[in-house]
Amino acid sequence: MKDSGAFEIVRADRAAVEVRDQMAEIFADGFSQWLTYFSKDRVVIAKAFAHTFRLEQFYVALAGDQVAAFGACTDCQSFSLELQSAPLRRHLGWFKGSIAALILKREFQKPFVNPPAETGSVEFIATALSFRGQGAASAVIRHMLEHLPYRNYLIEEVADTNVPAIRLYEKLGFTEYKRKSLSPRQARISGINHMVSLCWNRPEP
């Protein structure tokens, strides 16, 4: 099917083209703020994290055979990424690969505590550099909101410095429901003051 007139939205494990490596390249660009400690080389980052995507949890916006954007949605109990130590060490080196496996597993594979019923977690929304501003990410999110069975959707801990993402989510109807302050030291290092959480509730029929 076509969404927003320009993109085909499919579950990543059902795409007719190879998507994992393309997703990894987009991931390396979109989440570079969090990953530069491990390597400043986006090619290295892409190779290191390509294995992590659980494709059955992701949806991709395709423009022909190109991945324009992607995002995941889980049931708040399963994970969208699964980090493995061996490929991380192979591409990042033993020390930084081990740190990535330890630290990022805590961040990326953090379970919800008593998640609300009928709630989906929207995660890892990212757009390819050449498709930014063309509605690809919006198409992915709209598809998930329209086709997945949840009544409520959460987007957890978006950096307050990521103003374009927050504006996108608000445009799609998400509203802020929680704001977590970083410690002064964390704020000084990252430039981020707060992590913002947003929610979207399906209208009653």
C-alpha cells in the first residue's frame, strides 16, 4: 500500500528489498549524538549496529528500493533492538564494543515496568538524510497508528534538543506527559536538559 502518496510502508521483515544495511546507515546518522563515543566513523557505526534490528518490530517507508525512513513499535514487553557483544566488539574493538554491549543494552533493552494495557511503544524513528522534510517519518508513524491494534501509544525520552522530532510528534497528535531532568553533569556533557515523553490515545468510537 502507499502512504502519503509517495512511500510504500511495509513491515521490515516483509520488504521485498534488502533493508537491514540501509537501516543501519540511517541509524548511524540519526543517532550519532549518542554513538560518537564508540566511533566517529558512520560506516563503522552502521556495521556495528546492523545486527541489532529485530525486523519484525520495524516498519520502513520505501521509495522504490530505498529506505526513506523507519520506526519500530513494540507491545512494551518485547524489544526492537537486540545487542550482541561479538559483532559490537568486532567492529568497535574489544573495549568499546564491550562498553557498548553493557551500557547500550541497559538503554535500548530497558523493559517497561507495569506497562498500561493495550499500549504500544513507538521507538527509533529515523529518516535518511536525502529524504528529510518529505514526510517519510510521518508516513511510518501514521501507518503504525492506523494499522496496529493498540489504543495508546508512547514515545519515551526524546531529548529536548531534538526540536524537529518533538514538533513532528506533536503535529501527529502526541502530547507531552512526562519530562525528566538530567543531572547537571549529564546536561553539561550532552547539551540536553530534559528527556521528554509523549503519548497518543486513540479517539473513542
